[in-house]
Amino acid sequence: MNSFGRLLRIGIFGESHGNGVGITLDGVPAGISLKFADFKDDLGRRRAGAKGTTPRKEADLPKLLTGIFNDRTTGAPLTILFENKNVRSKDYEKLREMPRPGHADFVASKKFGGFEDYRGGGHFSARLTTGIVAAGVVAKKLIHPVIIEAKLIEAGGNPDIDAAIDKAMEEQDSIGGIIECRATGLPVGLGEPFFDSMESTLAHMIFSIPAVKGIEFGSGFKAARMKGSEHNDNILSMDGKTETNHAGGINGGISNGNPLVFRIAIKPTSSISLEQETLNIRTGKVEKLKVEGRHDLCVALRAPVIVEAATALVLADLMLLEQQVERINV
Amino acid sequence: MNSFGRLLRIGIFGESHGNGVGITLDGVPAGISLKFADFKDDLGRRRAGAKGTTPRKEADLPKLLTGIFNDRTTGAPLTILFENKNVRSKDYEKLREMPRPGHADFVASKKFGGFEDYRGGGHFSARLTTGIVAAGVVAKKLIHPVIIEAKLIEAGGNPDIDAAIDKAMEEQDSIGGIIECRATGLPVGLGEPFFDSMESTLAHMIFSIPAVKGIEFGSGFKAARMKGSEHNDNILSMDGKTETNHAGGINGGISNGNPLVFRIAIKPTSSISLEQETLNIRTGKVEKLKVEGRHDLCVALRAPVIVEAATALVLADLMLLEQQVERINV
Amino acid sequence: MNSFGRLLRIGIFGESHGNGVGITLDGVPAGISLKFADFKDDLGRRRAGAKGTTPRKEADLPKLLTGIFNDRTTGAPLTILFENKNVRSKDYEKLREMPRPGHADFVASKKFGGFEDYRGGGHFSARLTTGIVAAGVVAKKLIHPVIIEAKLIEAGGNPDIDAAIDKAMEEQDSIGGIIECRATGLPVGLGEPFFDSMESTLAHMIFSIPAVKGIEFGSGFKAARMKGSEHNDNILSMDGKTETNHAGGINGGISNGNPLVFRIAIKPTSSISLEQETLNIRTGKVEKLKVEGRHDLCVALRAPVIVEAATALVLADLMLLEQQVERINV
Amino acid sequence: MNSFGRLLRIGIFGESHGNGVGITLDGVPAGISLKFADFKDDLGRRRAGAKGTTPRKEADLPKLLTGIFNDRTTGAPLTILFENKNVRSKDYEKLREMPRPGHADFVASKKFGGFEDYRGGGHFSARLTTGIVAAGVVAKKLIHPVIIEAKLIEAGGNPDIDAAIDKAMEEQDSIGGIIECRATGLPVGLGEPFFDSMESTLAHMIFSIPAVKGIEFGSGFKAARMKGSEHNDNILSMDGKTETNHAGGINGGISNGNPLVFRIAIKPTSSISLEQETLNIRTGKVEKLKVEGRHDLCVALRAPVIVEAATALVLADLMLLEQQVERINV
């Protein structure tokens, strides 16, 4: 079930080493200005290139296949395709019998009976997040003037991210990180009690980003160690502004007019250059494994823009449900 | 949108001080043995009574309205109703003009234009989790022999829970807590890549429980501070068993045959006996507020069985999707 | 999967001879005036009593369980329950081994493994349409000032309905009928291209009414025998009014501003007093069967108000999707 | 909302004169043999070429973009694209101010604020059914050994279809037709009571095919003129076989083991060469219009294979819900 959303619905498709990856975004209102150039910045932030990112470089040029006419959305499904160009599949063929620790190789093989496209993680690859970022570009337009900003606030347990990367490179190991995301300018009233609370819908989407292993809103896990008298945010004005923001902008699952704040935990990249031990499913024995291929040392480095996109998609959907989407581009 | 699930679908309804609360559970296979007595244990665990829980006591006797015939499920929707008996609404009427900090009062009033049933939190009340627990009793039967166990591992930042409660009572304050949930006996292959990952669907459901502000799987936020060589779980055997379980039983969003492990953060109860300051929406001024009514001092105390129920509902749905539900009761 | 709708979502539950039948309607905007008395007229039209209807008479008093406060909707799920009072189940127990021709007895037993509540058709009973009618009362308020009117235009192949009933009573047989439904005042633009066309969503809902075996929009099956030059409706004015209305108010799946017109075929009641032959599933032989119990001679007589309710539910959902629901009651 | 299905879910995208049209099919089990050549026959049946079909000829070569590896499905979303090659958009640009009678031009312009791609009907074009036919090829494999056969049984009110076409060509007019679809080999038990009845789900999907204006199951509209004693199908054997099949293979919304039979009404093609009158939305006056462009004289000629595909998609979804999909190709 590769789709998500109620009124703004994203469908994802593709494989790391197949023809390409992409998305279909259904429910985009007609008349939104949308040009090839609009995608450049966010896709650039996601692309590899910087220290600590994979040497595999894809141009990541979005093909706007459907749903656009005269540089504006038409109201029909928007399909965006990224063709795969820089593919070196042979790196992966030999891994077939040794499922890589931390990866989906083993579970995919069991779930799909060995028919899955295993090259480069296939449909499980983080390369599919290219489509999420592209969809996020559209969603960010829909939620204007709400501003979303995600940033890496810690890598390898260290706020000095550059040093953490250097150390990991030296050790030929990988590291994880923590991303904080803030959205400002949200109206009061987004989200629903119970199953479609803002926390529920955001968490659902955010956990679909590979490598995410935790999410907390506002004070989050710290809240569990606070007293009610410390944690309660006193309301100060008729627009809902509170003295503190321990709730992260959400009460009862519904936005309260204060900044939305959440943090997510990204695990260290599973592919490392160090030798590991794992099962050889042909021999049934635990053997030595050295993962080749081209990988990120810290996937959290490229993740903030993906988190922003995922957040924008959820917020746009919730705003459409409340009909608060702005159409400034028309 | 008060429903969740794909094949096993829970719908929730009701208000804290109205006629009652309940659920409809659609998609339950026919032939499951289900009697009134089956609900006793789990509902008992959720009920108030122990130190630190609300003095409001409801009998919580489930009325099995539909979907059962001769003590077995029929395959038709199962509706379970809990009538409200012990209601003291006047406690709440005077709060109308002063939205309680930490509660949904303010956002509900904005979202529903003042038409919401505000008595006791109305539809936002934790009383609605009675229905979730009842649905969980059914779901637990469906996932047999998978075992789910949730427990409070920390309250008010303290593993000695009893002492934490005593201290909070003394201070007339409330405290939060951390619950750990483990499920053992899961098959490999539950969950889907991307939007219906196990983490996504579980987090979606878990965040619909009032007061939950964070969730982490396996090593969770600690994973963000680990190296890949530490975090990767080496696979040891053909059934997927791993040496460590930093992944919490999930790779690529899919169960890997190891125990599912996650922890959630519960914020301190918003209602406290101490005086607070908040906006009076009639006068537009910040004024003193003392919350009356009957409340839990630590909602986390009663939450483990709710977490188990929510988890069972998600696992049963994922197992139905993979057709691994057992029908031992037939 | 006993629910339908995107933003206005109806869930149905209950059995003919169990505790009762009912619905949950989720997505009703807050603030709609709703009183017990509002249900009287439409439920009265559905109730038995007239010539040709079943001798089983139920008071059909709706219990407004949840979602209402101070005689207005709250925005929370609206649950309406009808308790069963006038139940004579023993009529049905002896039919267990002889599935009645035309009924769901045989398929229900196969699908639900014999665990279904077979008394009076159980969950398949037309008694469940009581809940649909009640939901329709709410939906009709939402779509104001759109007016829906359904009527029986033919029974037993005869426009003189009274005479057709008399003849069928004499023959101890049952008859079917044709219902025409018209909705006026619809805006242009409801419905979606392809899968959520007005025809698709209306047909989906209408075919959930027991005994419906056909639906046609506008000229319908006659259109298949017309020429394009005859069938095309020339547009006459800027609000979309056309010279003729062969399209029944829908082009490309989307409302065009003209009256919505469709007709449905209702099969004759399956239960008849005449002796029939069918399989005895215990003996495996075809045997004589005489269906006892209390039945309608022509279910089409009571169906128009159900068709109106089903139509109102779909139109209200489509109007919410386009945000054209009026809130005159507030 | 351009998607449909519960477990087997089709999403549709594209425009008549844009880059192309296509579908994403999600939920296809892994391991199904699927090659380029498999699509040839059904796409050939849909293609133009025969007398009475449009002179616009497209090669209709499916590009299997994602979800396939080594000629088998992988379990990941299957995306199939048909590029548009033979496009003559200037035919349509001049129609902008005169919405064609019978077409979606007027409603599309109102619904999408004038931003829709109007060339050749844009997203409303019957060209999008190419994707449905391709999806149907996959669905037909899933439902093996169920056989679906749809055929045109009447055109222009005449069973001699060839003569009807000749006459219409002579008159420069268009004609409609009636298609009958039969599916044999279905198990007992597909479909659900109420909202997901077989009739509901099939009708939903079938009405998404452009130009369909009516559907009837079994005896359909004739049933409304029959007596119960005539219409009831007596059950003859333990596998549910009945003496007659007035029910069209469905009781209570659920397949009964007999052939599924339904008929649909296709309206005459809206585009005709004869001069028509319609509104000029620029001048606000009714004016003469002559529709240029290349069109089918009888869309019903190419529709049977689309009806089969739509039927196969619904049946495959219902069979997956009951887990009766065969995997013979593996």
C-alpha cells in the first residue's frame, strides 16, 4: 500500500536500479504555478555531493509527466518521474546470498518470495525519497504562508556535525543523527481527535522515511519526566499563543496556533565499510561480510529536506481538510 | 475521521459525559469465541481505583450490541457500548470560559465553533479508550500466539513508580511516564515499504492515545548516537533471529522475526490541583484557574493496557493483510 | 467493510433479530440543528404499515447516542441506534437447512462459515436500512437547498401501483418496481473524473440497498439506442442549463447544473407465500419449501425514502469535498 | 481522487495530448509472470483501426516502468506508461470558447477554474482507458481460472452491429450500444454485505469508464417487472448452482457460484460531424458548432475489453480480500 493522504494523496513507485523512481500526487488544486525550476533548491539539498554522502551522483532532474499545463497544475494527478542513470548493479548481485545487517534484504526476500528487485535495495531504497522531496515542493506551495524548517541538530551524538563526520570517515563507520523540524504560521484547528491527530498523521508519514526510528513532539520524552505544573502551557491570548511550548503546538491532536515542533531520530547508515558478520542464507552459516557499493556515511545529512517535504504533505492534507490552503500562485 | 485500519477497522464514538462511549470493529473474522467475561481482565487493568488514578469510577461493563451470535463473532461489525453512569458535569460547566492549559478545550472550541460537547473533555476524553481496550481484547485473540506486553518502566523520571506517585500526591501535582511495549512471536514480513511500515502504522495508532508525545522503536533516540557497527543487528539464523535487537524487530518497515520493542512517552496529566494561570476567553485576560473535577494524577498508570490494545489492533490488521491470523477459537 | 464515504462517512451495524441496528455518521460538521422529531417523517415513510408491506411493525424510534449536544451536532461521530423489539426468531430457525431462494442465506453461510446470525437475514436484513434513512435525514440538512425526491413509478411492470399490489396479494406472489430519483439545485462541479464520478459513487451507494439490480442515469439504457445528435444536450446558458437532459445532469462524471435524474430497478421480494423448491443442505436433495415469517410483498414500496437517503449521503460527501455544504441551521 | 480498490489498487494519470497516460497498480502479489508481449492482445482489441473507430492511431506500446524484475512482478507498485505520439492539439484549441455538447468541457472548466488541460478532453479522455486495459491484463492473471468475456450485443438499438455502423457513417451521426459481460468460475463468497457488495464495487468501477450510463445485473430492469415466483433462482446443488440465473450470480451482494452476468449501456459518442448548437461562453450566446478532430463513431465498439479489464480489477481485489487469488504463473 504505497500511498498516503486523504485529500492530497501521494503514491510512490520505483526502484533504485530500475528505470527510475517517482510519485503521483493526487488532489492538488488546479491553478498552482509549477515549473521545472521550482524543484531545483529542494532536490539540490537532497542530492549527494557533500562530505559524508554517497559517491553515487544522479542528476535528479524531475520529468513532469502529467497534471501540468502551461506551467500550472490542472487538478488532475501530477506524476513526476526521475530516471535512473548512474546505476552499478553488479555491486549488489553478489550480496544476494548474504542479507546485509540493518537492511531490508532479509525481510524483503521473505515477504516477496525472492521476487523483489534486490539491486540497491530496490523499492526499499532511500532513492525513492527523491519523489517525496518533489511532492514536498508542491505541498510547500499549498501551505503558504506556513514555513517549515528542518535541520540536523546532532550527528553521532555530537552537535558539531562536521567533526562527527570526520571522525566517522576516519573510523570507516557510519553515524546517525537527530533532526528538528519546526513549522510556523499554522492556523488553530488542524488534525482530528483520535486516529487522525496531527501527531498520528505526521508520525505515520515521517516513519515512512527510511532510517527513522523515533519521533517526539514538543518536550517529547522529556515531558515524561516533567510535572504537570511545569509542562502545561498557559494560554496567553485569543489566538492561542502560549507562554511555553512544551506541547509542540498540538493539544488533543489538534494544532493550537503555536509553532509545531518535533524531533526525529535517524539511525546510522546500515552500510558500512567495516567487516561484519551475518548469515549466508545459502549455506545457513554465519560468515564474514564486507558491504561494497556506494553509500552515505550519515543519511541524516540529506534527510532534513525529506522531513520538510513529508511534513508539508501532511500539513497540506490537513489544511485541505479544513479548507485553509492558500492559492496565492493563481 | 474517527476510524483506522485496512482490513480490521476500528471506529470510535462517544463522549465523556454523554450517553456513553464505544467502538465498532469491522472486519473481525467469523467464528471467534467472544464472551462478556473475556473483557474483564483488560478492562479491569484500565479502570480507575489504584493510587494515583481518578476517583471517578465507572463499572465499564461492555454491552456487546452487534456482531455476536451464540458467543461467537459473526463476521458482521462488532459494536461495543459502554454507558456512562457516574457523571458529574457541573464540574465542567464553569470551565467553559477558561480553557484548561494542556487540554483540548481551546482547540476544540475553535475547531468545532463552540458546538463541541465540552463536558469532561467530551469526545476528546481518555474515557474513549475504554472502547480501544475492548477492541484490543478481540484483536489479541486474532493474533494468537503473538504475545504483547506493555508496562510502565518509569514515572516522573523515576523507575520506583510507587515513590513517584506518593511524591506527586504530596505536591498536588501530576507526573508523566514511559511505557515499554514488547510483542513476541511475530512472523517475518508484516508491514509494507514506505507508508504502511510497521513503525508508521503503529505510531499512527499509538499517537491517537491521549497524552502520548513520543515513540521510539528499538534503540530509538539512542540509535541516533550509535555507530553503524554498533547498531547493526547481525542475522544468526534462517528464521531471522539477530544477535542484538537495536532495530526493535523491524527492518525497512517490516517485521524481522525478532521481538517488536518500542517505548512511548506519556506527558503528565494536564489537570492538576495547583492553581494555574490561563486566558479567560470571555474577558480576554489571563486569570487564575483552579481545575476541579476528578482526575488521574498519572495517566501513564492506566495506559499500558491501552497501548497493548492499540498494538494488537495494528498487528491483527497487518496479519490479516498477510493472512497469518490464527483461528484457534473456532 | 461496512462503511462508505470520504469526508462524510457512514458505518452500518446490527442484525434483524439481535439487539438492534444502527449507524455511525462521521464527518458531520458541528452546529447542525438535530432533534428527535427531525427523523419522524422519513422514518415514517420507511416503516411498514401500508398495504403490501410486512406485518412486522417496529416503532423505529432513533436513539441519538453520541455526537449531539444541546440539540446540535458537535462534529464528533453521530451514532444512532434502533433497538429491535418485535422479534419472532423461531420463524427462521427451521429455515437453517434450507437456504431460501433469492436470499443471502446460502452465500452467507458459505462466506461466514455458518457463524452468521441467520435470524431474519441477520446483518443482510433490509431492517438495516433504517439506519441509512436516519443518516439521510442528517445528510439532507447538509445539502440544503438541494432537493431530492424519489418515487415509485412502476410496480410489477405497471404504473398503476395500487392495482399491481392487489393482484400480487391475490396471487400470493411478490412484485418488483422501478424508482425514479431526482435532485434539483445541485451546483456544477460535483464528482471527479474516473473512479469518483457521480455515477460511480451514487451507484456504489445505491447498490448497497438490498434488492437493487439496476441503475441508469438520464436516458440510461435508452441512450444506447439513440444517435449522438439526439442524445447530446445543447448548453443554453452560462450556468450550464441544457435544452434536454439526456445526460441526467452529469457529464464526464461531474454534475452539470441540471437536475440529477436516475432510475433503479428493484427485484421482487424473495420471500413469497407460494411453495418453492430448493436445496436442503443437510440432505443434499432438492425439496419443497414454504417460507413463513412476515414479509413485504413489494419492497419497492418502502424503498424511495431509502434511495433519497442514500443519494443525500453521496451528494453531501461530494459537496463537502467541494466545500459547498450549507450551514443554514447554525 | 484517481484511484480505486482495497488491496489491488489502481491509480490513473495522464492526458490525451500531454506526455502520455498510464497507471500505477499497487498490491500485485510478487512473482506473477509479466512480459511486454502479454499486453498485445487486449491492447489490440482496444486500439482504433476498425470501421467506426477514430482515425487517430497510437502504437499503444506499454512501458513497464517499475515493479517488474526479470519478467516477474516484484510486489512493488507496477507503473505502466503509454507515451502520446500522434497528437494534433490545434483541433481543440479553437473549441475553447464553445464547450462541446455531451462532453466534459463545460464542467471541467467550471470545476478546475479554466486550468484544466482541455486538449482532446485532457484527463477526461477515453485515451486513459489504455491504462485500465493494461491493468486488466495483470488482473486477469490474478483471477485465473476465472474467465471474463464482454461483448457488444447491440449497437444503435440493433443486434446487427455492422449494419448499424454503416448506417451511422452514412448519416454522419454516432451511435451507442449495449455490452454484456459474463464471468465464469467464480467462487462463492466474494463481496460484502452493504457498501462493498459485488454490485456496488463493480458498478463503481464500470461507471468510471467514459460514456457508460447504465448497468444492470442478471435480469436487471426486467426483474422489476417479474414476480418473485419467476425471479427466484432455485438452488440445485451444494456448490450453489441454480436452475435459473436471474440474480446474475449475486445474492445479498455476494457471489453465489453461478456466472456473473451484467449489461451496460453506452451512450452514443458525443463528438459528431453534424452541426450542433451550443453556448459560446465568450459571447454568452447560443451559436452553431461543428466538432472537428478525430473521433469514434461508436465508442461501444472498443469498450468490451475495457469492461473486461475493469471487471477483472474488481474481481481480483475481491478475491485478494478473500485470499482466493491463484498464483499459477509462479
